[in-house]
Amino acid sequence: MTLQWAKFIIVLALYLLFLFWVGSWWGLVVVPFIYDVYITKKINWQWWKEEEGPVKWVMSWVDALVFALIAVYFINLFFFQNYVIPSSSLEKSLLTGDYLFVSKVSYGPRIPETPLTMPLTQHTLPVVECKSYLDWPHWDYRRVKGLGTVELNDIVVFNFPAGDTLCSAPQYQAYDYYQMCYGIGYQLYPNRPNPDDLTPLSQRHLYDTIYELGRKAIRENQAEYGEVTTRPADRRENYVKRCVGLPGQTLQIKNRVVYLNGKPNKEPDNVQYTYRVKLRQGIPEELMLELGISMEDLSSLNTLGYMPLTQHAVDVLNAHKDIVESIELNTDATDTDIYPLNGNKHWTRDNYGPVWIPKKGQTLKLTLENLPVYERPIKVYEGNKLEVTEDGRILINDKETANYTFKMDYYWMQGDNRHNSADSRYWGFVPEDHIVGKPIFIWWSSDPDRRGLSGIRWHRLGKLVDNIK
């Protein structure tokens, strides 16, 4: 009996420490059950062990499965989870096929907004293709204290901010819904006025019209796009990018270089841009391996006429005159798909801003000129009602105002593959309630262009992400 009391005291102490850490004492309702398991044993928790035949066999598997699911759910929620790099937005820093160990405690785990969900799923059950979570209960955002906060140039896993709304048709689920609405709206309004000729208030009306045209076209064509659905913040797709701007900083991109408060930020060692490359002959496989050029990169060259390269790769290829005829930086850039989509900034992926990154507790003076940049954080992320009257007055929660004080910190995220990354330049700020965790190390890496043992990137196994600068 003494041993049982010792076990009970140890388990109870650990459980109370956990409740203190997460800041919730609702879990105290479980304490009587823990006491019964170790001391009173009034409830026969494993009654099936006394049965014979198939019942005992089935229940033993059910017991093991339920325990495993609860353990996985608990660990993924509060401590760590696995994440695989699905795209090339961070190459050549993180590669497609890298599997990451992501720490939740580095920035502090979030208390789940949608707690009832199937473990090991993000938002959709495999095979049956239905939601893997229940919308109720829905809890407000709260984060447990972690070991630190997001620092400049950290590689961060976060939920896709623009993923709150999407089309349910499989071929469009990965698309940015808002980009789609504006893109379709532009096509349906070919004779629109030039925004440069309009006042800020008239510009707002113009962009509202463009958006509504696209939104209506999508909603009226369910056969093509499916139903328009929504997802809570913690059920949106997981993205991984590098944090290049912190709350309270003023960010500007000039000729591809990020400036913070007027000073250039260090570019990643393996930053990539796209180049127009004319080849005299095919690039040998050995050279592709040496420079990290993938089949996806070559496909981009064949279809689009340019490919992403690091500066080192450019220098090496330029030295191979027998292979390369010319290499020229791709300076093509559009401004209609850049955040804010309802603005008229003429910013591009290579020349952007300046833009101030919202910081919790700081107040911003609102104008019709800067409102498109901050409308989404105020309206969507912080849950306010925001309107602009016909005479140009700004109303927040039905009260006229010229200022707004932010409730959360925000971050600016970009991929190291700068010309091939959907990031904050296209969908804006990342709110703190979307931050998932910090990648610690690469536990597995497989090259999608190669099969078998030759596809395993042995040199990347165990590589610390913090060392990828």
C-alpha cells in the first residue's frame, strides 16, 4: 500500500504542476479518478481482463489504441509535433522532403481553440475527406508561457493566416481564397477606372466592387469551386517561413533586401532568387547535386524560362561556359497580387513598403491610406466590426475613431526562396495566435527526385535548424 501511495503522490504532483503551467484548474475534476486508480480502486477500470474469448482480445486492442491516441494528442498539443516541408519556399535552407521536429514549448503551446479533434490530423480526415474536428466547443486564444518568444530570423511554423476561408473543391483548397476573388473580379471588370486617378475613398469603393464581383462568381459556381467554407485559426494549414520582421519594427524591401527601421537585415546564407538561364547543354547530374538544383527547378526553367539559384550556384554556373550561355536576374514583378490586395501601393515582391508591423498595446493613427494594410488585423484577427461610411469616416464597433490599439503582436514571415514563396508579401501579417512552434532539428530527409537509399539525404539527418542562418 505504501508503494501505491508513493505512486499516487508522484502522479498527482506532476499533474498539478501541469495544471499550474497551463493555468487552468478545471482539470482538478480528474483528481478523484487518479485517487481511485491508485488507492481506493472502486472502479474496475480494466474489467475486460476478467473476460474470456474475443471480448478480451478486442478490448485489449481498444485499450491500447485509446491510450496511444490520448498520449499522441497530449504530446502534439503541448510539447512537439512532426512537420514535413511540402514545398520549395525555404530552399536551399530547408528542402522539400525534410522532416522537422517542431517544439511547442519554445514559444509556449496554445490552449486549443477547437479541442475536440482527431489526433494526427490538422483539419481533414483521410479517405472520408471530412472535417477532423468539431466546431464546438470553441475557446478563445490563450498561450501557455514558453521558453522564449519569436526572435528575428527564426524559422517558424505557423497557421496560414489567409486560410480562414477556402473553396471546398479539392483542386482549389490550396489556393488563397482572397487572391482568387480579386483575380476573378479583375477579369469581370475589364474597363475599371485607374486607381491612381481616384481619391482614397473612391479607391476603396473600387476594390470592394472588384472583390464582390469575384466573391459572387465563386459562390454562384459551386460546380467548379465547391462550397465556400471557413476554418478556425488552429485548424488552418501549417506553413513554415523565416521571421524577418518583429512587432513594432518598420519593414521595407528595397531591391530585394529587407530593411528594418532603416537598417538592412542579414540575408539568409542560402537565399535564392530566380534567374533567366540560357543553357548550351543539359546540366550534369553531378553538378545538379553539388548545387542543389532539383527537377522542379529545371521544370521551372523549361516552362517559365527562369529558375531559382543561390549566389553560389550563379557563380559556379557562370564559370561553366561550356554549359551556360548566360544568366540574368529575373526582375519581372507584378503589383496587383501583393498585400494589401485592396490597396493601391504599387509595391512588388522586390520593392515593398515601408510598413509598420503591429505590436500589442501600441496605438496606430488610422487613415483611408493606411487602412487597407491594417484592416485585416483589426477586423479578422482581432474580431472587430470595421466600416467606412460614404463620407469617409472610419467606424470600429459602430464608433467613429481615428486610432486603434492592437491586442496582439504580429510578425512578418518570408521564405528564403524569395521569388518562389507565398508569404507575408502576399497575405500580410502573421498574428501571434497563429504561431505553432519552432523547428529544432531535421530528423529525416528524403529527396523527392530520387528513390531508395540514394534518396536519403544522410548529411541532413540531425541537423539543427538554428544553425541554418
